[in-house]
Amino acid sequence: MDSNGIASTVLIVDDREDARWVLTQVMRQGGFVALPVANGEDALASIARQSPSVVLLDIGLPDIDGFEVLTRIKQMDKAIPVIMVTGNDKPYDAGRAVRAGAWDYLTKPFKNREVLHTVRCALAEKASRSPVRRIVDTPKQDDFLLRSMGSSESIQAIQREVELVARTNFSILVAGESGSGKELVSQAIHTLSLRADKPLVAVDCGAIAETLIESELFGHEKGAFTGAHQAKAGAFELADGGTIFLDEIGNLPLAMQGKLLRVLETRRIHRIGSTREKRLDFRVVAATNANLLAMVERREFREDLYHRLAEYTIRIPPLRERKEDLVFLTQRFLKQTNTELGKQVKGLSTTAWGIIQRYDWHGNARELRNHLRRAVLLCDHPEGMILPDLLGMLAPALKLVAAQPAGSNAEPACPPPALKELSVDGHGLSLKEIVAQATAQVERAALMQALTRSHGNKAQAARALRIDYKTIHTKLNGYGISAVQFLKSAA
């Protein structure tokens, strides 16, 4: 149901009649209105007539390639979540889909509860990400980024940059791929700024229809245009005294870029339908997953606006370049999903963790979260272990795991699975290799237990384990364990 109590519509695009029939029944049983079509042209026509709540889009269509349909859907309405569906399990297709704007990716055959869960999650996120929102639940901790993104050298460097620039009034541009954590960085900037007790307002520049952007940003007076039944404050007014976060700024049309530049230069706005200007005090943080300088070269983005926004630039590396954060993020997402679903999934098997490590994560932390949520939902292992078959299209990475000699990878071990499960996943490994993996998992578990008891005090944990501080520091780095994640236990 949407906010008006009307059942959400799911557009099902698949050329196979049996697949359309099955998905239609699943969606109807889940309380959705199903709208099945057999090809890309019919899908685009349906979206033009009636914007659906979410789209299930098959890649292999007879008339238009599924990726082309995805691109055209995003041109028509960027706010519609599109879930790509395919009969193959090629990781390249998954990465391509995410880069092209797909919300998630499913491979056939999938379980009914899996596809229903994915659709519901897409709708829940869409509902929570209205084009303009006032972020009320802002973080209070100074080390918020380390608690939410990990403690790799890359994130620690970003934390230092945030601390350096937050208390200035610089306009900041946060650059990074989709799902890499740009909004988290913007929240950290606001939290550490002198405006922390004032509003933080987020605007998704890619999710607002071009005809409504000016109204959403600057507001309007009653009767200013058809449908303006009452006056409305725009995002800049809502952010007065605080911070305005302009997400995906590269999607802003050229005509609006000039108007935005004037507002940034004068710190004055006037609502549509009003001749009275209003002076405002705000700080701007913008974010982009595009190369704005390349867009400037192509004259798709104003150079003067770019320099106005990028007084200081923070770049977030993709997850594939900071895989030491995978342990922390995996544990965080497992804990969140266990709480959400009322389950007690303990961790990943050795092979499943190897797949997680070796996948490139083109959708970054958001893609990792989606796969783990789905895996927790489907997990029925008696000892609460996620096995490789629950990782869907990531499974081809299993070949890389099998080909990797034991001990050749310095990446951290997984959250420790049961030894029984290790023996199953150890098929094809020598006894020496299996023992080495088991020893590493026991050692890692002992380190985490010691840190839990010491509330993150590494010196105290080292004394309890009867090792010196240098040794525990080396081992924690090797396993990708951050003492930060245990500090909350002390509260």
C-alpha cells in the first residue's frame, strides 16, 4: 500500500508467458497490483500511461535489450525502482545493471519470498527517500563514519577530512559511486559543523520531475500555478540556518543550474509567484556519482556552478578498493537484518565469505546490504550459516575461491562459521589448509571476544590474551577488526 492506502502496482516485463504468470500470482498474493507485459515497448508505454510503483524487468527481451529499457525508464522517471531479472548468473550483468541505475538484480530461479522481499524493500526505500526530506535522526557521535562505514585507512582519511572542513562554511562536493556512502558523509559534516543544532535537508535532484524542481527548491505561493492550492516552503527555506544536501547534483537540468548559482551567490530566494525576496543562511553539501568536470567539458554542467559547489571536494573510494571494510559492513548488515526479520543468522560459511571478498561490488555497500538481506531471509541452515547458494548471482565467484591457494589472500576471515560447516566447504582442500582456516577462525573469534569483554580497549584485551600490544594490533589489522565497533558495549 502507498501513503494513500492504495495497493502498489508492480510492472512485470518478461517475454515468457509462464514467467509472467508466476510473477503475477506472486505479486497478487503479496497484496500488489500486477501489470504484466511481454516486451520493452509495451513496458515503456505502460510507464508513460501509468507510473508503476516498481518494475520487475527481464534482461532478455525480444524487441529492446533490457539495459536499454532500464536507461529509458530512468529518463522517464528516475524515482521508479527497477529490479532486473535474468536467467543467467553473470556478475558482469549485475554490475552493469547497478551502474545503469537498477535498484537490485535477481536471477532465475528465485523463491517467491525472495522476490516479494526484494520488491517490498525497494518500495520501503522509495517511500523513505522522498525528493525533499528533513533528516531528523542525525548522528551524535564524532566518529559516526567509523561506526557506519568501517575503519579502513580510506575511511579514517575521510573522517579526518570531515573534521578539518566541517566547522568552516565551505561548500563541499562529495564524489563517489552509487551506494558508496555519500549521504553518510554529508550527515557527518553536518554533525561536526557549527550548524549541528539546525536542520539538515536532503534533496534528491535526480528524483524530481523537471517541471517541479524550482518549486521543490525555492517554494511557491498559493495559486502560483495549477495545483498550488496552498503556499509551500522550498528546501532552501527549510534548511535556513542549517545545511542543504543536494544529492546527485549532476542530474539538475541546465536551466535550473543558472537559478541555483544565483541563489548560492546571493543567499536569497523568492518563491514562485512571489516578487518578495527572502534572505537565507545555509551551508551547501552536494554529491555526485558523475564526473562533473567531464560534464563541464561537454557543456552539460556549468563550470561556474561547479567551482561554487566544489570549494572542497571529498572523494569516497568504491568498496572494491577498501575491502578491509567488508568484515565490519557484513557484521553490521547481518545484525540489522536479524533484528528486522527476527532471525539469528550467525555468519557466512568459508566459501560464501570467499565469494563476498572476491566480488567487485559495483553497487558498493548498498549492493552488499541487499544481497545479505536476501540471504538472511532465505537462510534456514540449522546452525545459522549463510551458504554460497544463497548469494544468488555472486556464485560464479566460487570458481575464484576454489582457485585461490590457501594462505595467499591477506583479506580478513569471515565471521566464524561452525567447524562442521567448514569441513563441508573445505572439500578439495588439504587437511593442512582446512586446519589453517579453522585456526584463523578460532583466533579471530578469541580476539573479538576479548575486545567485547574489554569494551574495545586493545591494551586490556592484549593482557587478557597474554600477548603484547604490537601483536594484537597486527592481528586486528590482519583480520580487519576495528576496536571502534566494540565501544558501544561500554555505554
